[in-house]
Amino acid sequence: MSKQQKKQRPQESRGMSDIDRLRLRISAMINGPRAQSLCQATIWRLESDSDQAWNQVMEELGETDGLVMNENEDGTVTLQWEAAIEDGGAVEEPEPEMVIQRLHEDRIPF
């Protein structure tokens, strides 16, 4: 295949669509540890995001149950949600990432 034919292929055949790329970026923002601990994430539009992709993803987010969207003055959008409640009826505390263990807590008797 010639170089000209390769350049004329649609973007979808080369990789992800604009919408999929935007969904993935917003998903990473929402699933980040800070956003999860605060139950909120602030997302923003990049210059490379098309109007169609941005509007479609904002519509999809707006239809999501339990998600509150607030448009900020600077053009960003803050997403807020309630923490998920486990089957036991209470939110479980996360396991500590590091446990400090002291090998010699008592004085050695010599």
C-alpha cells in the first residue's frame, strides 16, 4: 500500500476514536485514588476534544444515576457521587498500605 493510501485511512482504523479517547481520559480521572477518596473529580476539555465527543460524553455522564455534575466558571466540570455502600450497610475502611512492625518492642532483659 502506498504512503498516500495509508494517510487517507479514517482515524478509527488507526486507533481509538475521539469519543473513546475522551471516555478513557475521564475514566482515569474518576478512578484516580484522590477522586475516589473525595468522591468527586474535576474534569476538563482539551483543545483536541471535538465538540461532538465532548457533548456526547457530557450527555452520557448526565444520564448516570447518582452522579451530580456542576459546571464551573472556568469551563471545568466537577463530578460528585456518594460513596458505595457495601453489603454490610457500612463503608469499609481501606486496608493500610503499610504496616509498621516493631521487632523489639519490649526491653531486652540483659
